[in-house]
Amino acid sequence: MTMIRFVFITLVCLLFFFCCENDGRNLPPGLYADIETNRGTFTLRLDFDKLPMTVSNFVGLASGLFKDGGSIGRRFYENTVFYDVIDNLMVAGGDPYGDGRGGPGYTIPYESNPGVTHNVPYTISMVRCGNEVHGSGFAVYRVPAPWLDGLQPAFGRVIRGTETVDALQRGDYIKKATVIRIGSAANAFRVDDDMFEKLRGNVTNRIRDRKRSVMENQRLELERRLPGVAENPQGLADLIEREGEGEPPEEGDRLVIVYTVELPDGSVIMSSQSSTDYSIFITGDIIKGLKETIMQMKKGESRVIVVPPDYGFGGSGVPGLVPPDTFLIFRIELVDYDTQTASDGVSSSGGWVFTSPLGKAGEEAAPRAGSEQQ
């Protein structure tokens, strides 16, 4: 009889524990967040084991555990609106100003992990902010968005309530964000100011060490491929491969050039395609130091110009094209120049514009380096 009573009590305790741990919804062990909006609720699974700093930041703000996000106890995301909604793509929120310009007063470093991607629908990631990540702004992508891998940290996924995400419109808002811990690992996941700062420091150190290694490997490759390249006063490095004749062009001149843009490994990411397909380069606001270097060239001159990452696309890179912290190699031949005022095809955004020698509008190249890639 005693044994039967023991077994019965044990089963009752296990059942009670199971129900409590799963919040009555049969969720497996993990860390979750219920996001209650004016259009319904959706549930996030948070990958705290893969991106601990990013998840710690989100949980700390959602639960009111950080001093940085206001006084302790203030739930940062409550009453914030979804300020940007793109049909069949994403909804963005987490900004107290409601226009994408606000935040908790800080940014966080980009935390990477090859095990997290944007390759499934309803992934949530923190939005990019220059070379770092927004302190509170996030976006839920209704479709796979693999072009964001390496740019924004995907720290979780919507596992319930996708119909609510689909129904959200600009101006809708978060009524309440509730964090749910199930299982020993999730309950042991510590979130407070001190732990967050420790995690942020760890990520910052990893980024610094990775950048140092990447930069050194690129320098060695550049020295091997381009012996003789030397730093110039503009902060770039260059090498004259063929001397030109006459005087350099003047400000405002129209330059006819042949060009290629390469990565340190020699792969070409942009070019004028052939020496017979000349392009007219409109001098304008381009990569820092590049214009000044080109303006020192003479007619017929060929020059290799190496642009360091900080003058190019920096730690953001260009997803699918230029990796973060990458040198750019410009091979430029100044074919000719004249004083004709060139206006055909000039971009009001200040981008690079190329047209054919006959004046037919060509294609606009990549956005100006250093601009935000969101």
C-alpha cells in the first residue's frame, strides 16, 4: 500500500511539473516570448544557446531587467508600434519613437553564429544600424531572407501566431511582451546588466580578433599579388602600372575610364567589361580618397588603387558581394578627359553614373560606399 501511494504521489508531481514547465501548451524546453499585439498574439522561440548576447538584450528589454533601457521594471517594448510594414516581406518594430530612429540609447555588436540563418519564414532578427546592430529595433520576416545572413543576427522564429504577423499593419502596436522559460537550461539563462555587459564584451572581442586576422591575411595576399603598392596621402594605397602623358584633369572634367573592381583574392565584382566599352565617370562624392587619387592621374595612365575597409564598406560589407572588412582593388585606366559638362544619367542620390561615349544612359553602379545598407 505504501509503494502504491509513493508511485501515485510521484506521478502527480511529475504531471504537475510537466504542465507548469510547458505553460499548459506542450512547448518543448526552451526560451520563448509571447508578443501580444492589438491584432492578436504570436509566440517567438528565442535561440539563447546560439546568440546569447542578442537574446539577453531582447529578454532584458522585454522583461524590464536593464537599467540602460530605463528604470528596472519598465518593459521596454510595451506600447511600441510596428513602424514599418512591407507586404509579403516583413514587419519592423521595437522603436519607442515609432519611426525607426529611436532606441534604448545604445547599439550592440553583430553576434554571429553559422547555425542561425534567415532561410525560413517568420525569422526575427535585430535590424542593422551602421556597423553595429540596433539596440532594440527588430524585424520579423514573413518570407525567407537569406540576403540578410551576415548582416543582421537572426535570434529566433515565430512558432505560433503567424496569422497575427501576417495581419499586422503600420501603426499597430505591442500591448505586452511576456518571456516564458521552460526547462533547466532556459531557467538558468541569466539576464541582468552585468551578464549582458559580459556577453557584449565577449562578442566585441571576437569581432576584434576576427577582424585582425582577416585584415592580416588580406594584407599578405595583397603584398603577394601587388608588390610595390604603397600608401598615398589620401589614406589609400596605389601603384602606377603605366605612366600617362600631359596634365591631370581638373575638378568638374568628364573622365573616360576603363575600370575593374576586385576583391583581394582577385575575383572581379564590377567592371566596364572590355576596353572597347569605355565608360564616362562623372566625378562626384565617392569613396573617400578615391576621387582625389584618380584626379592625380594623367591621360593614358593605368593605376591600381587599394581601398581599405574603413574607406569602403567597413564591417557591414555588401551581402552576397563584398564580405565585411574587405579591401577593394580598383584597376583604373584614364583613357581621356574633357571639360564638357556631363549631366546625362547623373544620379540625384550622388551615386556613380556611367554612360556610353555616345551619351546613351548606362547603368548606375553600387550605392556610394559608406552609406547605410539596410
